[in-house]
Amino acid sequence: MPSLETLAKIAEAMEISLADFFPGLDTPQDRETRRIMGELSPDEIRFLAEIRRYSNILSEDDKKLVLAMIRKMAETPSSKTSAVVHRRVVD
């Protein structure tokens, strides 16, 4: 029988929650997370996984900056549209 410390190390290596080893202990947050994940497309999941890969090396200020940039980009026209508008302005 592995110790809790060993299970924690295994969970970390597998990039899963320690709670995943103990089915039936779902919290409301766990259920909500699964519901949201079920609504994401494979591309969205890959995008979030890529962000997760780098998030642990970012400072809290950098994380806030990344979120602010994402919010700003979501408020502006798509990059394709922006490029067309930019070309028209420059020309």
C-alpha cells in the first residue's frame, strides 16, 4: 500500500489531482470542472493545456498580464480583420 506522500508524487507526475485516486469524493467544484471540460472542443483543450504548461513558471503579475492581454484581444476584431484594416490605413 503506497503512502499518501507516494500517491501525491504519482499524481503530480501524472498531472492529475490526488483526489482522482479516491473516486466518490467529488466536490461541487470537481463536478463543475468536468461539466465545463465536456463543453470544450479538442482545440480549446489543447490551447488550455499549452497555457497550463507555462503557467507554473509565470509570476502572479505575469499571469495577470496574460489574462489582461487575452481579454483585450477578445474585445478587438480578429487579427485577420485587423491586418486588413491596418493595410487600408497604411495604404
